Amino acid sequence: MAQVPDPHAGHHPDASQAPSSPLQGELPTTPGAQPSNCASGDSGMSGCMMGMPRKQLYPQLMELPAMTPAVLAKIEAEAHSRIDHATKAMSKAQEEYQRAIRDNDTAAMAVAAARERIAVGELQSGTAALRALAEARPPRQIALTWFREQMNVVSPGNAEERPGPFGLSGFHVISMAVVATFALTMLVLGIGRHRRAAALVNRLLQAPSAPPKTPSSHGVPSLAILPPRSADSVNAPLVQPRARPGTPWAGSMRVASIVRETPHVKTFRLVEPNGGLLPFAFQPGQFLTLSCNVGDRVVRRSYTIASPPTRTAYVEVTVKREDDGEMSRHLHDSVTVGTLLDVRGPSGVFVFDGGGADSIVLIAGGVGITPMMCVIRYLTDTSWPGDIFLVFAARNTDELIFREELEYLQRRYPRLHVVAAVAARSEGSAWMGLEGQITKESIAHAVPAIEKRRVHLCGPPTMMDAMRRVLAELGVPAAQIKTEAFGPAVGLAPPPRPTPAPEPPAAVASLIQSTDEGDSGAAATSPPGGVAGPATATISFARSGKSAPLSPEKTVLEVAESIGVPIDYSCRGGTCGICKTKLLAGAVSMEVQDALSDEDNAAGLILACQARSLGDVTVDA
């Protein structure tokens, strides 16, 4: 086998292999191919094209220390030879390419194109050599110039191609400046966004400088869940309010969703029409007053808020459909998702936010669980550390409102204890709880040491009367019990001891708070010895110039509505104060008057929704 010459012999010749002139050394070719300086002609050209191209000229120039006349002649002759050889090779390649096109031979077309590219390179090298000789530069510089042109490297000796700062071109400098400017802009925007977010959080969590004047002032929750408050801050607002403290909000809200809780109970979720946060703040246990056009008149009814203050994007009210209730029938039968409702509130003082007690007992009957559910949701949302006892009674298992949610919360929060009782088990339902009425023994078993705990009681008046007797037998002080009645008014006359207008009415010997949650007027408890009496008195409305009989079982507000005298109202339970009216003559008795201050009593103001009388009266309406 023939020995293959060293590929580097042409670049690094030794004494035995040194060529007789700078241009005599040749690079080895593949077996059977012609040498790189082969003679012109078809066979020689083909051999050069298929073998190694003639590129030994410039490597040899790198080794020449000076340019002698003999060397110049040799280089010029070699350059002309390369140009002639490349020209013939290009012509031959073009002929082969045309032939391959006619024969539709794509492989031959590719070979011809490759040969033409090699010939073009050889032509360019010869031309570059002649140009370098014409400029009379040293051999080494000629070779370096050629290498730079082949590698697209800028010559440092050329002032026109000199790079920019730090050896970078102008394009690189501009590109880096643009990238740096963009990065700096994004950094500034990020810092600004972070500062705005921090300022917003601080503003939301900032407490107001002054406490509310009355227990019914509206606290406002923050966007985040708030920690439970201490006993010393039971009446302090939650955070900076979104509405002015002490001023109920009024406006429209949109029904976002409707959920059926039981066959007769639905929950209505209300949101701000434009999608923002709630425009008002409330405390757990307060209520809203809804207004709707039912038939040819406006009907208003109050419903306790069931959702907690910690959820500021919406508010929920849970309503039971009553056959004789105008508002509840309208909400259940006519209101749909997207309906706008007129809302006023919040109102009410039947509240508990964890302050002032280390445990709470919630006793509810029927739909009276709605304020209790608001309290439970709030206390569990805020991880209140105290014990929560819920005693809940319903007619049957189908009427257990929020049953699934209560079961979930009881599993999640060990300090929540739920005891439910049903009067009868629904057909086909499984029930492991109590059956029948809630008794003294069942309460004592469910709530240990109840006499030391705070108790909230809410439900129909008859149920609350029975529970108050049971709690008294268990030793619970009356001062520890707060109540709110759900249901229609009892329709009995007030005690026959009216209170003169300018003087404060006689104090009621209990802490009963009454809020209308039904559809038939205020829910009031029967006065001791109250007996319905005949309509012997007359009520006169000074500004309207109207008068009507005032029977003992009717309130001033009810009589005004019956003859078309406008008196604004909201809760119909004596807690919101919207129906305050000045008493000009006569005397009235009020079962609940939580919304009246000492200044109101001194000014002769009464609550039209609570005021009843056995004698003639005149009011400013």
C-alpha cells in the first residue's frame, strides 16, 4: 500500500522536502487526484476540483521575510495561473450543470454547483494576490489581509474599520445601551409597583383614630382575615371604614348568584354592580333592608347578613319563602341573577365579633340561624381561640339550613361544637341527632357550664320565650343573653302605661332586641298582661293633614302606610333609627327603642315602627 504523505508537509517542509521556490511546495491530494497545481485541461481541472483546492499560496507568504523581485514574479505568475485555471473550471462546471439540467439529474447538478463554488474561490484568491502585489505590501501583510477577508475580521491598521470602545463595534455598543436602558426601566417600574402595593396594604390595615360613639357603629373588615379582638376592644371598629361611621349606606346591588339551601330557603349573593368591593362595612350579626316594587307599591323587608365581614367582595342574605310574605315570595319567585335590588344598611346591634367573651353559645331556630352563621363564619375565618357552641332546631331534616357547611366547619375547627335537633325526621333521610324539642337537659349536656358563657338567642318569638325560661332555670343571668326575634308581629296591645313625649320612655326590663326578618312587620314579644283592645284613639299626621283610627295593636308606621302617609323605614325592629318621627302631642309606648339616644328622647322623637298608643297622638309626618 502506498504511503500517504503527511498532510502538513506543504506547510512545514523540512530540509529534505523543501521546495526549490516558495511556490513549488504542493498540498497532498486524495489518491488518484491531480496535484493542486495540475495543468489546465479537462482531466487536470477535474482532478483539481475533486481534490484539494490550491490554497498553499498564502500560508507560504506568511514565511517570507521580504519581497524580492524573483518572489514577486513567482507570486504574480502563480496568481495568473490560478485565475486561468479557475476560469476554465467555472466554464466546465457551468457546462456540466446545464447538461445535468437537461438530463434532470439532481445529483449531477449538485456536483457541478460545488465545482463552480470551488472555482470561484480560486479565482478570488488569485485576484486578491494581484491586488496585494499592486499595493506593494510585505508578504506577511498580504497573507494576513487575505486571512482577515476570508474570516471577516476587521484589520486593526485600517482607520475606517477601527472598532469602537473596548474593542466593540458601534452596533454592539448601541445594542448593549438599548438592553441596559430596558433593564433599568423595568427595575424602576418594579420598585414603584412594590412601593404602591406596600402603601395599599398599610392603608387597608390602618386603624381609625377614634372609636365609634355607639355600639351600632359599623366596623369595617380589611381585605385580609382579621385576628380576633380583645375584650377591651369589643366596640372598636375593625379597620378604616369604607363608609362614614354611623351613616348607613344606600344604593343598588346586583344579584350575582342564587343558591337553594332547602326546599323553602334560598341564599342571594349580592355584589357591587361595577364589580368592586362592598361599598359598606358591617359587623357579624347586622342586617340589610331590601326594597322592591311588588305590584303597585314599594315593599321593604330586613334580612340578616349571612356572609362574614371577612369576605369583602360580596354579601349574602338567606331568605325563607313565606306564603303570606310579599317580599319573600317576590325574592323567591321573581328575582333572578342580574336583578338590581335597592339596599340600605347595615343596621342592628345583635352582633358578636369575638370581643368581650372567651366563649359564645348560639341558639337558633329555623331561619334564625342566619345571624349565627355569619358569626360562625367570621370566628372560624379569623381563627378565634374561644369555644363556639351552636344549638340549632328545625322542623325536619330537610329544613336544616347550612347542614353540609356546618358539618365541614365542625371537622375543620375542633372548637366548634354543633348540636342539632329536628321535630320530625324527613321520609327517607338518615339522622343521628336529637329528635323532638330542645330541652333543659339537652342544652345542659351540649353546653357545659352554660351559666358562665355569653348566649345569643334567635328564632321565632314562641321558641325564644321557651328558651329564655330554660336558660333562667340553668342559671344564666339575663345580662348574658342577647336575643333577636324572627317572625311576624304578635299583634297585641302594649302595656297601658304610655310614656309622655318629651320624657324618655320607661326602660324595658330586658335586653331583648327585635329585628324584622319576616314579612308581616316587626317581631315583638308580648307585653306582660297585654290584651288586644278596641280602636278608640286617633292619630293625626300634622304635615300630611291626615288622620286615622289608631288601634292598640297597630304601630304609627302601620297606620301611616294604610292611609298613604310617607314615613321612611328600614328594619321595622327598632334598631336602625330610620323611622324616627317627632311626637307633637300625646304619649306612646315602644317595645324596642335601641335606636333612640338620650338626645332623641329629650327632643321628643319616637320610632314609628314601634310606637303604639291607647290615646290620641299627633306626629310630624
